[in-house]
Amino acid sequence: MLKKITSIILSGAMILSLAQANTSLALAKKVYTITSTAQYENPYTKELEDLKLKPKDLQYKSKKAIGDGMVGAVIGSKALLDNTGKKKYVVIKTGMSDATKDYKIAVKNLKDNNYKDVKFTVVKEDKKNKTKDLKFEVQSDNPSIKLSAHITPMGRSVTFFAQMSDKNAKEGKKEFDSQKVGKKMSKK
């Protein structure tokens, strides 16, 4: 009887661990277009980091609305996951490249809610469409990132966050290359 109960418990634990396993195990060593969901507030602390505002602060809602409106103009809704080598890389498309400079990228640690600055390279710049593609190393197929950039018309740096997801990953980069970023501010 004890053997049967132990077997059931171990089977249940194995099923749970497989269900919670990172879906990145299913992705082959290829390049994929993945989704990028961006927002102005830190998804873990809910703080507007560049302004040091918390949800209880008086100006929080109005400043958040402005930042949320800018998000779609600065960070694309698609990213590239390069899973072809020993290291994983993500490429994000940024808009408003004629009005932004001094980019900083940080990737969230897998074990906690802290972000670590990473080096990036500009792998493509499209002056006509005012976009830049930024490539950097990540630890997983579903990274959370923090992007800061100086927005020249505002005269200050603004910080945005994005969560990448491989849930609907599509092999190749056609969707990534064809996305429009920076044309319009999104309305939320």
C-alpha cells in the first residue's frame, strides 16, 4: 500500500514538473519571431521607475497614461529569439530613433525581480522608418526586459518594460521585419 501511494505521489510530482517546465525546451535551434508585450510601469513593483512614482502617488495615473501611450511608439510588439548557438539572443525593434538616444537594456534575473544591465549591439538601423534593431543576450526564451532611452523632445530618459513570450513563436523573422513601430502612439 505504501509503495502504491509513493508511486502515485512521484507520478503526480513528475507531471507537475513537466507542466511547469519552460516551453523553451520545445524550441529547436532556430530563429523565431516571438511576442513582446510592453508597458510603462514596472510589472513587478508597479512603480514608474523613471519618475519614482508609486500607485499611491498623486500624479501616478496621469503620468502612467502618458507613458502607456508612448510604449507602442518605442518598443515593437514582436521580437526575434535567436536560439541557434550556445547562447540565446533577443532582438527588439525600437521606434522614434530620430528622437531617442542613450539606450540602456537590462534583463530580469530568472531567480528574482532584479534587472541586470546587458550590453547590446545595433544590428540594423532604418533611418527612413526611424527604427533600430537592438540585439542582446538573454537567459531564457521568455525574458523580461527593461529599456531606458533619452527621449529628446521630453528632455529626459524614460523607462519601459517588456515581457517576451515564445507561446506563439513562429519560425523565421518575416513578422518581426514587417512590424510598424513608432508611427503612432498607442491608445490604451
